[in-house]
Amino acid sequence: MKKSFVLLISLFVVATAFAQTQTDEEKTTSKTLEFLSKDGSFIVKEFYDVGKVKGVECQVLIATDVVKKEKMGCLRLEKTYYSSYSSSGDSYIGTLDYDELDACIKSIDYIIETLLPSGPSVYTESEYKTRDNVKVGAFYDEKKNTWSAFVYTKGHTSRSAAFFDSSSLSDLKNVMIKAKEIIREKLGK
């Protein structure tokens, strides 16, 4: 009986520690997601499609708190992961707040203008990370002598990743520019 109790307590401690680790990795400081999770608010959400880049669905989300008459906007990136266990797939959604778009666009410009023309002699990786743990970047594989690009809609899981030819980074940049324009228009900025 005593051994069973000790085993049960041990399993509980391990499970609790694992759950806390997972939660810490999935934390977000996105201003838009914080806005959406406020208690005592009535939120209307509008979704505007801005394109698809190599398996990543891109939408602008405009959220309006009707009671307080406040608005927020962000770019939503959604990647669906299909496995043999699920016929419908698992969706992973990440956000870039409006004020993060410029920095991400500048990061993509740096990759396109500075990194892609180079040919490093070692494995090289660059990455922009958002408050919601979206990752956008590129890596150079010296063995294949090529740059590849990536987007993780949730940085804590490889299931949210989309890998594509680095030439498609300009498509992703154009989506971000379009998203920024839509948000600016809808928020009156």
C-alpha cells in the first residue's frame, strides 16, 4: 500500500512538472491575444484573407471590443499538420501583432539582400521571433550549397513548420505588407 502511494505521488509530481514545462513553452505575450482574452468584453472578430505562402494560410484579424470601443489587429498564420492518426489535421495558429510587422519585414529584407547572396562555409541560420513565438527565417546547408526558408506558426513544435525555397520569402514579405495596409486602414492608423 505504501509503495503504491509513493508511486502515485511520484507520477503526479512528474506529470505536473511536465505540464508546467509545456505551458511555459507555449506562453504568449501577443498584445492582440491578450486583448482577445480580456474578461468582461464583447469582441467582434473580422478575418481578411491575404494569401497563402507554401502551405501557410495568412489572414488579418481585426478584433473590436464593442463595449469599450477599442480595436486591435494582427496577422494570423495557420499551418495544418496531417498525420496518419488524424484525417482532418491539426491546426497551429500564430500571430504577428501590428507593431511587429515592420521588424519582421526588415528581417526578411536582410535575409534576401544580405544572406541569400552569401555562401557560408558552415551551417548558418537566421530567425525572427514574435511575441506569440512565430518564427520566420532561413538556413544555409553547406553540404547542399543552398538556402532554405521556414515559418513556424508555433515555435515550440515542429508540426507547425513550413519549409520552402528561399525565393518565396518575397511572397511572405508581400503578404506582410498587404496585412499591414489592411490593419492600418481598418484601425484608422
